[in-house]
Amino acid sequence: MKPVTRALAAVVLAAVVVAFASDQVPSVDWNTVARIREEGLQRSQVMDIAGYIVDVLGARLTNSEDMKRAQAWVKGKMEQLGLENVAVEPFMDYGVTWDNEYFSLHMLEPDYQPMTGFPLSHTPGTPGKVACPVVAAEIRTKADLAKFKGKLKGTAVLASPVLAISQASLAQGVARMTDEDLEKLQENVAPPAPRPTPPPTNPDLLKPEEKIAFYKAEGAVAVLQCEGGRPGVVIGFARPGTKDDKWSREASLGSLPIISVTPEHYNRMVRIVNRKIPVKVEIEVRNRIGDKVEKAANVLGEIPGTDLADEVVMLGAHFDSWHASPNASDDAAGCAVALEAVRILKAIGAKPRRTIRVALWGGEEQGIFGSQEYVRAHFGIPGDPKNPPTPAYEKFCAYFNQDYGAGQFRGVYLQGNEHVRRTFAAWMEPFKDFGMTALSIQSVGSTDHVPFNAAGLPAFQFIQDRIAGTAGHTNLDFLDTLSAEDLMKNAVVEAAFAYHAAMADQRIPRKLLK
């Protein structure tokens, strides 16, 4: 046989071997799965981990002193679990620190009532206790400003309309996903239609930060608002404009105290004012604002690999939260599951071929910043000449994420990657008794797998059950609403997925990058 013919035959033979190998049913290490299940279900520590994060550490606003304290604890926890290369890794300038130290709101007249609410982040406090009248002054357009000129000095402004509460919404419960729900997810195979181009912005509409600036210029002492929720539930985030001014000290101090109030308390004040009856409130807010720009950070740790140690499997969740509660479901639960997953693997003495790296992200709530900057720094972005792919890009295997509440895993969103369907179906086989059966080709967003996926790296969010009681982004997201059984199952599944990805002969296949 001629050399050229021999070479061609070798190429064809190699292609056949690869094709044959890729057509095999992916293997499952049932013995290791049994050990993972035994450790994770019979000796679980997931609720102990979640309980410490939620009860002891509390809220974890990115770049707050509370977050720094929490990250120091989780670094120590990773080291205690036996992880290596543990680090608190800064990723970007994130303005000055902000922490709420005290808050109280009371209606004094025409009736006394303690009121439920909390200040938005990156706002100033009040000069001690302030008792003042309340004025309803909702403004939307520039034409509205004239109505309130000279009428707001020394007042607390009710800045939003009444939030409607219907009997239908009160009666609506939360049901777990049914078999029919999962079937619909799997049958929805068409890609979503492109989003329509938004209409031009009305130039007469005021931006939220413009409204606050007007209230301040008119001499108001505080802004009260209600922009969502249900009875007992308060929703509120950050001072308008924080991303644009990079969480600056000057902008925070130059704002007004902005307080979100629970709907039933807020609506009561609006209704009384609309009767032309004076309302008087007492407000006290104490916020601690840092004096220098600091960097936000992620926390990472590893189980080192063996013969493929330079290749990486990642699992994680965002460690940051909003500040109104400890945010048990969003996402202390996901962090506890990730830590428990690596604890399980260490406990059974797993020796993965690839390195398994756990990441607890910062900055997710403000814009997925922690994972986004991590991908840029460690892996690079194809097609970006200023941030080209690094050598680690080709060595990356997969990232697995939990952040859609605290419900148990029911399957995986494939993010449009058909090449992983058979592999994930095989890895889910040992967990059919958990109800983990669904594979959806759909892509989902709004959490930390997105930057990996956008860079062409395999990254996946689990399909999760809806469970009652959890209230992410609110004042009511506490440990009591978590299901221990759900989180135990999730940690077992996550450990098994990470282990199989780390042990497979081939890395997780990638979809074509658009």
C-alpha cells in the first residue's frame, strides 16, 4: 500500500473509531453513584451549611461589609472541606461598601402603626429620627413636575401608585411541576422568536433617578415606594442609577433615603391621603457607606484532578444577595448544594481525572458580573481581539449551576446543545426515583451559566421544581421556606454530574458558537 493510501486509510479508520465511540451509550459509574447517594442522603450536611449562611451570615449584598464577612467564612469552609487552591478572587471595581445598620418606619397619625419596609441599597440614612407629613406625589413625565413645585419641603413622598391586590392572586398557590409540565418543556423544541425591537423612548418620561433628584431639590426628606409584592412582602433593590455611577459614594450620599414598603401598609397611607386626611410618619435609617472604591470578589476552591488535572469541571451558584433578607432560596440554597456536592465527593474519596472547581459568585444580582468577569479573565471570548481565548478555553469541560429557587432538580436545560442529550440522559438514569427525567433543548438566562454559554463553553442550569413559601428578592426569604429533602437530592445529583463529567474519556461536546 502506498504511503498516501495508508495515511488516508488511517484517517478514515480514526474517523470510524471516533464515530463509533460517539455512538456508544455514555457510561454511568453505578458504584460511585451508590456511594454518592449513600453519603448525600444518609449523612447530609446541606441544611447545616444552608443554615449557617442564612441564619448566622445573613444578607450578602455585593461589596458590603456583610459580604466580606460571609466570604471569609466560606473560604474557611472550603478549606475545612479539604478543597485546594481556595481563594477570594477580586474581579472588578465595585464602588464603595454599603450596609444597612438600622431601620424603622411608623405611622403616627391619624393612627399609630409600625410599618414593614426596608431602604434601597446605596442610599443615605436620615439625620436621626425624622417625623414628617406624607404627600402623594407620583410623577411620570416632565409635565407632572409643575404640580408639585414648592409642595414637598420637609415631607416623605409617596412616589408610586396603589399596588392592586386581588383575591385571585391571594388564592393562588404554588404547585410542583407535574409530568405534563415536564412533557411540555421537552416538547418545546423550536427556538424562541427574536425579541421585537422596543419602541423609541418617550422623551417626556422621567428616568427614576430624575424623579429622585426632583424630590430632593424640592426639599423632601425621604421617598416611600411600593413597586411589587403581595401582603407582607416587600420588594426593593438599589438606588436608581447605581450601575451608571458605579455605586459611588457621592451619588449615594447625594440621594434621598428611599424606602420600599409592604403593599398593605403603603396602600393604606395612599388611601388616607386621598381622603384629604393628613398622614404623619416617623422614619429612622442608618446606613454605613464606605469612603473608598473597592473590588468585588468571587470565592473558589478545587478538588484537583489526576491525569487530566489541567481540564476543569465547574459547579456553582451566586453567593451575593439583596439586603432585605438572607435570601435562603436566592441563592444560599444553591451555594449550600454546591458546597455539599464537593463535600460528598471528598467524603467518598473520589479521585477525579479532571479538576472539579466550585465557584460562589459575587455581583450576580446587579448584572451577573462575577461570573462574566471570571470567564473573561480565565477563558477569554472568541472573536474578541482584546480578550481572545486563553489556553484554558480549550481545556474547559462544563459548568453546572443552581439558581432557579430552592426546588429539587427535575432535569436539565440543554442550552441548545443537542450533543449532550444522550450523555445527560444517561447520567440522570440513577435519579429517576428523584423525579429527574426531563431534558429541554431550550436556553434559559438571568444567572451565572450565561457568560460561559455566551463564550461557547458548555454551561447548564438545572430544571427545578417550584416550591411554596420561598420569596427571593424580598424580606421573607428565610431558612424556614427551604425543603431539606429537595436540597439533599440536588447535592447528590450535582455531585454525580460533576464526577461523571470529570471522569469521562471525552470533554462535554460544545455547540457551534453563533
